[in-house]
Amino acid sequence: MRFRPTWVEVDLNAIRHNVRMLKPDTAELMAVVKADAYGHGDVAVARAALEAGAAWIGVALVEEGLRLRDAGIDAPILVLSEFPPGSESEALGHGLTPSVYSDGALGRLASAAAGRDVGVHVKVDTGMHRAGVYPPEATPAFVERVIEAGLRVEGLWTHFADSAVDETTTRQQLDRFLATAEAVRAAGVEPELLHAANSGAAMLYPETHLDLVRSGIAIYGLEPAPGVGAALELRPALTWRSTVVRTARLPAGERVSYGLRYRLDRDATMATVPVGYADGYPHLLSSRADVVIRGRRCRVAGSVTMDQLIVDCGDFPVEPGDDVVLIGRSGDACITVEELAGLAETISYEIVTRIGARVPREHVAP
């Protein structure tokens, strides 16, 4: 039940469309739904992605994978980081697929597997240096230890550091990964799946598709970098809405919100909207961002507060109960995630993932 008039709408048809546009003809697609599907709601998004042709689901945490299993999702789920100590039996018992790249995690997995057929995905650090077997040349020996531990090498993978922008580094990482895969094969192990491409690489470099592509940000209709994926006509899936709860006509010279730093240079109607930085609307958008009311852009006036913000509507007629669009389209006016990210001096990933749990998600399929 929702009482507070602030919510997020997620268009599941947009998710399905984006998955269909992103899935290569020659490879399978993994829909990455970590961080509650980048703020879009993981269970509903995972179902929509699978309906549209995704073969795998990717998560960051064991808890995220368990939540999907509890919701009845039975597709393969890869946990993109190593299982934390103590979680191995629970994770394997629910059929989560582990990533592994350290001897400590390998030993714990082998103990938890207890003779079961468990396929793992060995991650290789080809240059991002966040996680993975490093140097890449150490991978064949590590893979041999995986086999000796009684586990099966289902996948071999890596992650690109800047595929949406830096072609040189991306190609260098791909070359290192392919050389590593060849060395693993030469050692007598044939991984079932090779995967390297994230959203940027999947859209820009077909040679990175291999057996599986991992699409995260793009399945939500957002660009990994400006202009990347424009030709695919991806559809943003998320609209963030609220409602005007109060209006006041103020004279020129009045100042509003915390710090009283926003001063009116003319008479204006001010509208109060029940959403704030506790909901994930960045404080840096104070006096910078616009919202859309009745199809018209209106400026956020002064400081974004914890639970509310004030909007300068000028002489535009606004009333309590009017719809407010924080992200999305209303009439001919549109506020994009990328626009807010630029104003907040961050990236689109952060804007959507920081929308808080107290903002309900309503999934629609118009």
C-alpha cells in the first residue's frame, strides 16, 4: 500500500525491448540485475529479461541471488563476486553459480560442494585490477587447482575497465583474455562459456561477444557513455514521479528553503513536492535541476531537503495534486537520468541505484 505520493514506475515492456535489441545473434545474454536491478526492482526486471530472451541473470551478492530464487526464478544466476566466507553452502544449495579467483574462496567452495557437480566461473584480471586472477598468465595453474578441487570450470571471464570510451585499452584487455583462454585450453581445460562484454563493449565491439554478453545499464535504456547505443533506440524504463502537496504565492524578495539562499527576483508560485535526499534525490541538484509539472519544466528552488523540495513555478498555474516528474517525460518535456547525473556531478548508474527503498516501485507493461 502506498500513501506518500512519490513513486517510481518501471516499464517492463521497455526492459523487454532493450533485451531484444541487445542480445547478439551469436551469443547468449546475461541480464545484470544487481543493486535491485539498478534501482528498477530486481525480481520483476529479471522475469521480464528472461521472457525477452536473456539466458542468465547476474548479481553482485549472494543475498541478491537468494532473493531471486525465493521469488521462483530458476534461470542460471552468476554471482559476480566471490561468495563471502560462510555463505557457500547456502548459495550452492540454491543453485547460485560462483565466481572464483582466489585460493581461499576455492578451498571453501570445494568443502561446501561435498562431491556435488559444481560449475564455477573463473574471473581473470586483464587490467581493471579490481578482482580476478592476476597476472593473467597465472590462470592455467589456477584452473588446474579448480579441477583438482573437484569443481568444474563452466566459465572463464573478465571485465573491461572503460569499454564505452577507451577502445585501445578495451582491445588490449580482450587480447589478454583471449590469450589466457588459449593457454587454459592448451593446459587441457575447455571452459563452456567465455564472456567479457559489458554493455559498452557489447554495443561497440562485436568481437567481444564470445559466448555470453553481460548487459547491465543498457537493459534499463541508459547509455554507458554519451551516445553509446543510440542506434539501438533503447527505451529508458524508469519514470520517477511525485505530486504537488502545497503551493504558496510569494512576493519578490522572499527567500526559500534551508539557508535561504534562493531569492525570488519576482512574484512567483512555489510548489512543495514530497521527495528529498533521503529518497536518493541528490542534494547537489539544489537550485540546479528542473522537474516537470503539467508538461513544463520548473526549477528546484534552493536546498533539496531530506523529505521535500520546493519548486519555483513562476506565474505558471500549479495546484496541489498536480503530477510532478523528476525523471521521465511529461508532454513534450523530459528530464533524463543523464541530465541529472551531469548536474549532480556523477554518473547515471548512481542516480538510479541511489533511489531509496522508501520510494515504491510500480512495474507496468503498457
